[in-house]
Amino acid sequence: MTGVILTALWQTLYMVFWSTLLSVLIGFIPAIILTLTAPDGLRPIRPVYEILSFLVNVFRSFPFVILLVLVIPFTRLVVGKAIGTTASIVPLTLSAIPFIARIIETALRETDAGVIEAAKSFGASNWQILWRVYIKESIPRILNGIVLLIISLVGYSAMAGTVGGGGIGDIAIRFGYQQYRTDYLVVCSIILIIFVQLIQMIGNHLYKRLS
């Protein structure tokens, strides 16, 4: 049992790490565009903001289980197969991008308008304001958003396990549910709870330090 659980835990960590990293890196792009083109942004462009905001909302609306099925052709194109731990990173990342993009946008737009105006009065360019004011001031809030993202991805990775993605969810279904092994269900649940609690504790500690 220990070997099976440890392998599943490693698979879960692998899926969550890469999907978090990729989604944050990619999600920053629409988040910055939304922030800049918003009505109160540095370069307001209402059509761009409205269209991109609509697309983010649409993709956020897809239930993860449905998205798993819809992106099978794309997953196969990217990694060469539709099931497995590595293959699960694709739908996990795609589901997380609009989520983290909206969180980062919200964090950036909560920057104190007075600080932005002060930077403008000193002659700072839009690029300097973006990096030295918006992003620098928003780091603690963005970190909080990433913590929420990781916790959500832990749950999504468990769902990915039900369709051959591996990880803790796969063990809970195959051994705990299908073979009526309550001990596997209990252990898998405890591991996920502990993992989420650790992530939240680390996130809270870093937030306080950065704030």
C-alpha cells in the first residue's frame, strides 16, 4: 500500500507543479492585457477589454470533467497521448489559465490609484508603471491567488485520476471505490487534506512576509 500511495502522491505533485507553473506563466499575458486595456487602465481600449474579458469568462465556465473530454484531440497533439499523468497536465493547465488570469488581473487593478498617479507625475513610462508599480505592489495578492490555484488544481488532479490521469484520485477510485477498500479512501483523503493545509499555511506565511 505504501509504495502505491507514494507513487500516486508523486504523480499528483508532478501534475500540480507543472500545471501551476504553465498556467501562471501563460495567464500573466491576458491578465496584463486586461489590466492595461481596462477603462481605468494605462491604455484603455474598450473593445479589446470586453472581448478578452468575455473569453476568459467563457473558458472559466467549463466544468473540468467536460473540458477533459473536449481537449482530448489537443492533448494528443501536444503530448502524443490522451491519457496518463503527463497528458493530464494539458487540461489542468487549460482550465487554470482563465482562473489565474482573472485573479492576477483583479490583484493588479487593486493597486492604489494614488501610487500610480505619483509614478506618472515623476515621468514614469507605462512600462515602468506596469512592472514597478502594478506588479510590485500586487505580489502579495498574486501569491494569494496562486495558493488558491494550487488548491483548486489538487482537486482537479483528483478528478483527472478518474479518467486515467494517475495520482491520488486514481488510487481512491481504483482501490478505494472499485475494490471497496475503505483504508485507501481514508488515506487518500487524509493526504489531500494535509497537502492543502500545508500549501495554505505556506501561502499565509509568505503573504505576511511580503506584505
